[in-house]
Amino acid sequence: MSASVREPAVAGLFYPAEPEVLRHMVEDFLSDAPTAGMLPKAIIVPHAGYIYSGPVAASVYARLAANNKLIRRVVLLGPSHRVAFKGLAAPSVLQFRTPLGIIPIDRGAVEKLDGMKQVIMLDEAHAEEHSLEVQLPFLQLLLEDFELIPLVVGDASGEAVAEVLERLWGGPETLIVISSDLSHYHDYLTAKQMDQATSEAIASLHPEKLGYEDACGRIPVKGLLLQAKRLGLKAEIVDLRNSGDTAGDKNRVVGYGAYAFSTQGEL
């Protein structure tokens, strides 16, 4: 990571490194997804390799198409997979890069987090982290022009995340994106049962029902559920599948869910 740009770490691994191949893959995912439904203020999306979770992620990303000119800022949170730390980690860089180009960081919004004891500046948490990176090409293709507030979540409470979300919540110009897969490495039927229960907890805004094995991004998910409940948002299960449904065998699967959160009655 340079002093000013966070370079892609998983291009060519989780998604194609060639810009045109990547563009066509994401466009194909989105073209297969219905665009009708609630215009989301917040979404939860999976973060595996695109062949596994891309279609599930696209199912809720497609909802943004009708609102893409209004969204100017994306608050993106995902769990840390490689670096152990306490709290939420912001980057010091000015930009994130993907094969599709540069995304500017909203440094003013990041500075709004100064003084919050749960937020630290830690570039190491971002350098190799895929949970945020895999969301960026979807956002780049869907949104006309936006700034990013990327936060990697380490050892923290749902309440600590909710406090940060409250400070960054904004209005319709701000989209909240939470990156999380669901259960890991169970057989197909066990995973389906676990992931259905997790999805029902998410849809009913019950963060206390999410356990350690239910979602790798359970802490940022809990933070969103707490904030959504306080603001009276409505949650919808948009898609629920696992790697046994997309591109893997059914003996040992990873669960993927897509969820949309909107103000009551908004369509």
C-alpha cells in the first residue's frame, strides 16, 4: 500500500484482474437480477469469490440502479480476515484502486470519526483484506460518482459499530454496505437450516440471535441491525443460497445471503 493508494490485493483471485473481463462478469450478474423492490438505505452482501457469491451479491446490488445518481457516498464495513486488532480500522490513504479504476476516500467523513475510541487508523488491516475489496467493482459499475468510507471491523461490539454507523448515516446520498458471508463448511442441508435461521434473525432485526458460527461478518451485521431497529427500517431477504447452489459441491459449503434495508413502505 502506497502513501496515497490502496492497491487491489485479490484481483485475479476472487474476481478477474482484466478490466473488460471483470466488467462483463459483473454486468452479467446484474443483468440476471431483478431490479424491482425496495430502494435500500443499507444492504448486506456476501464477499466470496465471484463465481460463488457474485450472483447473490448482484441480487441486491441491482436494486441500486434506480437510485444510482443520488448515492454519492458509500460507507463500507466488513470483517477482518488477516489482521487481529480491537475496534474498527480506517485507512490513511486517499484512494482505493480496482481494475476498473480509482475510488476516492471521503477523508472528511473519516475525520468525523476522530475521537471515537473504537476507531483506529490501521492500513495493515486494509492491505490484504478481501471483504471490502470484492464489493468495489459492483459499486463502480452501478454508481455514477461516489466517495468511499471503508472500515475493517476487528474485535468490537455491535454497539460500537452502531455508534459509528449513526455518525456516518447521512441521508439518501449515503449508502451503507455490510460485507458478510453466512455459515462456513457445513454440509448442504445443515448450512441451509443455519442460514435460514440467520436470515430470519436479520429480517426481524434481532442481532442477539446471531452466534459465532452464523456469519463471519456478524459484528458489523449486528451493528447495522441495532441501528436499523432504532430508526425503524424494514429488512428484506433478497436472496439466500450457498456455494452448493452456485459453483461448489454440497459436502462442505459456505452460505451467502443478500438483504435490503429501507424506510418503512419505501418501494
